[in-house]
Amino acid sequence: MKIDIQKLFRKNILNLKPYSSARDEFEGENGIFLDANENPFGELNRYPDPYQRKIKEKLSELNEIPTENMFLGNGSDEVIDLAFRIFCEPEKDKVLTFSPTYGMYEVSANINNVELINLELNDDFQIDLETLKPYLKDESLKIIFICSPNNPTGNSIKNIKNILDNFNGIVFVDEAYIDFSPEESFRNQIKNYPNLIVSQTFSKAWGLASVRVGLAYASREIVQFYNKTKPPYNISQLNQNAILDALTDDNIKRVHNNINLILNEKIMLIQSLEQQCLVKRIFPSDANFILMEVDNADLIYQQLVNENVIVRNRNSVIKNCLRITVGAPEENLKLINELQKIEKKI
């Protein structure tokens, strides 16, 4: 399917003259800087690189994707929000997602005054293509958001390529948990689909949630408009330094080891939970968390909280379900022990 990506951008964004910062006009690192009204004193007195070039160069080496196909945001939430600003006319255009899923798609739609079409996933938490099919021809539908592995269900979503092959708008694939999944990332497909945005994050597998850095892989044209629309210095130098420290060879090895440990702990955790009578079902997971169905989620959640074990109560989203992040070995053991105590009380 041939797509004219220029037709997808909002007209005012196409015509937008972006703010030009001092670091847009001069990119060097050495000199007497009297151009940005910075304080000449202090260790953190200079503005950061607005385009995070060093991080992108390192990621390019690791993933073999050109730097021009990357955007770094203040968490994945900025990547999501900017997609609305770039492609969706308020009170006119629509976006679509599948529930249950990550709640920020709906929040961003409401903030940006864009109608959200919410289609239910089937019993296996997969997309029903027949239900989706009529919406693919709606010219006012600008973005389809797909979280894979999905939050809170944990499973990888199938048929994404089918949607890419049959939709003229933006397909936004949120891969926050991809590092825990056996499935291949869709970031390598951006060269084949100019309408594809793949978001990832340093919050999960990299263990840098407090740093708040997300990233997007997309066509050069889309990245250009992300850079055009974002705030001038959207990622602080402190946070850029934290990411650069994380991208060293030794730390990358440590991250991979931690991922393997988490996945092994997940297997152990599932095996232990399956032996407990209060657990009715554990859903398949390709993430660093599991979703389990119990008899009374509200009760079990509160009793765990009373013992300072905090899980996520998803009863309001999926009836009687708790979402449990895989913790460190001692944390998982504490969870299992407390659930065994609750089981005896019930």
C-alpha cells in the first residue's frame, strides 16, 4: 500500500516554524558561550544537546538504525502525546486502540480533544480483524495504537503486519516491554512502512524509570516533525548522562543478565502461583509481569497491602485480576508466602 506521509500531518504542523534555540544555531562543544543567556558559573549551567546526538549515535551502533530515524522523548508518554499533536486535528480526527490496554492513550486523547475509538480485544486478548476492518477506511482515523506486549495483559499482539498492510494512517506500536519478549521488535520494519512509529523505553528492562527517557523509531519525515514539535530541551543533561552511562558495554551485559534473571523468576513465580487455590488463572505473558485471575481481587489486594506487598489491582479493568510485576528473588518469595497465608485465612 502506497502512503503519502505528507497528507497525514496536520496542516498547521506542516507550516509550523519551530523555535530555534541557541544550540540549534551552534552545535559545537568548545568555545566561549555567550549566546544562550546561561549563567557562566556552575556545573550544570549549560543547556543540554536538544537532539541527544551522542545517545542516538550509540543506539545506532547497537541497533543498526540511522540516527535520523530516532526521536528521544521525556518518557514514552511524550512520544505518545506528540503523535496526537502532529497528526490529529482536535474535535475532528480520531484515534483507535484496543482494550484493555495502557491508559495513557485515552488520557492523551482526552487532553488533545481527539475522539478515541475503543475496540475490545477477544477472549485471548488479541485483535479481532473483522471488527477492526470497517474502521480502516475511515479517513478521519489518524492513529491506531497497539501495545505489544500489551499492558496489563502481558501477551504479544498478533496481526500487526496485517494492519500495517491495510491502513493508510499511523500505526503506533508501543514496545515498552519488548526486551522481555521472544518476539522481534517492529523497529526493523520502519524502512518498509513510512506510517509506522515504534516506541520503546529505558524505564523497564534498563531499570531507569526515574530517568524518564523514551524513544521512537520512525521514518525520517516523522522524526523531523517530532523534532519540530517538541520543546527545545526536552531531556535534561543529567538524564542524558544517565542513558549514556547505561549504554556502556559492561552495563549492557548487566542489563541482559538482569533480564534473564527476571524471566527465570517469572517462571518460578508462575509455577508457585499455579499451586495456590486462590489463583483461578494466569494469563500468558511476554513481559516482566503476569496477570492473574483470583476469586476476590479487591480483598486479596488489600490484604497484600496490609503486609506491605504492593501489586496492581486491575479489577476495574479486567474482573478479579491482579497484575504482578516480577520482583527480585526475595520479593517474589515474600509475595508467595503472603499469598499462602491469605489462602489459609480464606
